[in-house]
Amino acid sequence: MSLPPPLPAALPAGGEDHRLHPWSWLFVLLMQLRHYFLPLVALLVFGQRGDRDPMWAQLIPLTAIAALVLVSVLQYLSYRYRIGSDAITVRSGLLARNRREIPFARIHNVEVRQNPLHRLFGVAELRLESAGGVRPEAEMRVLKLDQALALERLVRQRGQAPQAADITEPDPVASTATENEQVLLRLSSWDVVRMGLLSNRGWALAIAAFGVLFQTVPRPVMDDALQRGGREAFGYASHLHPGVTGAFLLLAAALLLGWLALRVLSVVLTLLRYHGFTLSEQDRRLTVSAGLLSRTRSSVARRRIQAWTLREGTLQRWFGLRQLRIDSAAGGPARDEDRALRELAPLASSTRCEQLVQHLLPQLQWPPLQWQSIPQRGWWRLCLGALVLVPLLAAAAYWRWGPWGLLVLAWLPVALLVAHRQMARMGWYLDEHYVAVRGGWWKRWWRWAELDKVQGLRLQRSPLDKLLGTSSLQLDTAGAHGDVALTLHHLPQAQAQQVMDQLAAALARRKLRW
């Protein structure tokens, strides 16, 4: 048995406890102040109303801030970590002391983060995640940047599978790339801008902002602001004397400006998140680096990937673009976007995505040579909601507005057409290596997983399935966080049972790899 490789030069020697960076307490304090910002502002603003003493009204929030400072310092003083030959030991806790052993072989994801303040101080935040954990196994706030990168390389080096233990000693220089690192995908600034133009991030942020405003601002204040703004806008428009045609032109111009503003906002948000996006591979471990102001570096071993998903929207399909996402066993469904590595290609050409899949899964045949179709007899079940709700809404609209309310029925053939097209797109594929499903029409998707990563099979039958003689077969993998499930929908009962027996026999012969 060979000795463990030496520690990178940037890391402290193993065998003894070490503290975080001396400024770690400050970053913890800033994080807590961000979380409690609104309550503190509320105490400071509303606490001075009435006949209360202004001194006491200001003393309460100051006392709360002092308590947060004390807690942050105590957390820094109580946090220790030790680097062993097989695991990292973390000790933390103020009153209740915790001791956590994190074996290198169990670490599925390593994430290094730098916000603008981190970059100013030359530090970084490091997260270690294992399989299925809702929270990271360890959050080190903060380390020196060279120590964080060195620890990331150490996890990559000592966390290899046993058959891949013979690896070369890493370069002690704390850099983000080494000689044997292969860049698989790099997005240019134009690629990121194009991704922003094709996304709806601006709409999502605007809707979220309006929701926060309506929840935090008092209702009378909001109503008064809307009425005042409406009167001012109407008064300004009436002074222009636009007429009917001019009014429509003004409305169209306002809508166009609003749409352009949201497009610009989407581009800005996309640049902040994906600027400098780079997907690289080293020692069979994938690493993604991205971010304009806040830089994030996240890595995961290829063998830890549980499932794969290709997605494309209508606009993306017109431009021949797709998105490639993965599911790993690290993390949970919460904070999906802020946790383990999820996107291998946030937006790339369909050819480039297929090349990535063929490179990372050389034993698989992708795309499949022939998809198994779904029987069309159950297509109406996809529009069952429309078949029930549309007539009810039409009846209610007819009672309220008369014959004009029957226009609601125009949606019924649209729903039937969409359901028919969706059923025509649905399909599945199975061979000795992997299982794949596809679906969607307006937004298309493909999802697959290796048979070695499948952990469970479930045969589901609803009352409608019993009526139609169909079943759905669901395949479970570790860390299944995808937007679509790995499910073979609406198969004939006999075929679903046959596929389940085939998969069960194949899984019994295989060793689970996760």
C-alpha cells in the first residue's frame, strides 16, 4: 500500500488543528447582516415612532448588531479543521460541539466561491458536499485563495477511485489550471450575451421584485403610488393630444421599451453569472468556473454523475442551441442553482452538446438509433384538465358576458393539438448500457442515465391507467434534481411489466456505482 501523496505547499501540514482565515468572522458577520437586514431596518425606522425614547429606539438595533458580531467571532474561534491522510476533520459549534469526519472518497462536489469582497481580500469560500446531503458537509468561510485551490486539488487527488490512485503529484503553485487540464467548453462574451437574449431572467427578476414590493410595502402606500403614477401618466398623454392612432402607438412604444429593458436586464444577469464560463477536465474530474463579479469554481468526479438532461426551448431550437445539465449525488433539491455543479453547457450548439456527451460517455450510443414510441390511444389524458375546465369556464363566461363568453371554447382544439404533439414526441430507449426518455413539444428535453446508476424501479398505475390498460415505470437515481423525471410514461401494462423485469434482471447483475 503506497503512502498518501504529500500535501500541496499552500496547505498547512496535517496532523494538527487549523483555524480559518483571520478575517473569516467579518465575512460571517456580513452574511448575517444581509439575512437580518430588513428586521434591523424595521427596528430602526418603526421603533422611533410614537412616544418612545429615541435613544432606546436606536439602542435596540445596535445591541442586535453587537450580538451578531459576538456570535461571528465565537464561530471563528470555535471552528477547527484537520487534514488527514484519508479524511478532513471539522470541529465546530458554540454550545453544542460537533466533530465531523469527511472522507475524501465520499466528497462528491467541491465548490470554491469568490464574491467581489473575497477577491479584494484575496480569500475564498470553500464547500464540501457528499451524496444526498441537504446541506454541505463543510463550509469554510473563509480561506486564503491559494489554500482553497490547493484543498480542491487535494480532494481531487485523494478522492480518486482505487483503480485511479496512481496519479502524479500536483503542482504546488496555486493556480486554477494545470498542464494536464483539458478545456472541454469555453463560452465567449458573445455566447453569454446571446444566452441572455434568449432567456427570461429579466422577467423572473421583475416578477419577484414586484412580489417583494407588494409583500413589504403597506397596501395604502402602494395603492396611492399606483394611483398617482397612473394620473401623472394619463395627464402627460392627454396633453399630447395623440388621438386613437397615436394612443395605440404610444402604448406600443411603451411596451417595446419595457420589453427592451427586460432583455437588457436578462443580458446583465446572465453576464453576472456566466461570464468566463469554462468547462474543463482533469483526472476524470469536471470543473466549471464562471462569474463576473462573484467567481464560482465547482467540480465533480465523472463517476459521480447520476443522470443527464438535454433541453431546448423554441427560440433555442431556431438557433440550433441546447442546454446540457447533470444530476450528481451531492446536495439536495433545495438551493438547486446555488449548490453542486449542475450545468455542463448552459447554452451551446446541438452538435457541441452531442460531442460533450460522446466524450464523457464513450461507451454509450448517443443519440439513440431508434426511439420506442408511446401508443397514441392515451393522448387525450394529457389534455384532461382542458377537457374538464374549458367547458366550465365557457359556461361561466356565457352566464356573465353572453355569447362572447363562448370564445373560451377556442382554447379546446389548441389544447388537443398540443397534447397530440406532446404524445408524438414522447419516447424511450433501452439497451445494455443505459436508459433514456424524451418528451416535450414547445420545450423539448432528453433525459438518460446509466443502468449502473439506477437505484430503484417503481411501477405506477392510476385509475386512468387501469381504465386504459397502461402503466408508467419510474427509475430512481441518487440526487435526482432534474426538471423532468426519468419515467417511461403510458406504456401498455404488459410492456411496462416486461421492461421492469428486464431492468430488474440487469440491475441484479450490476454493481451500483454512485
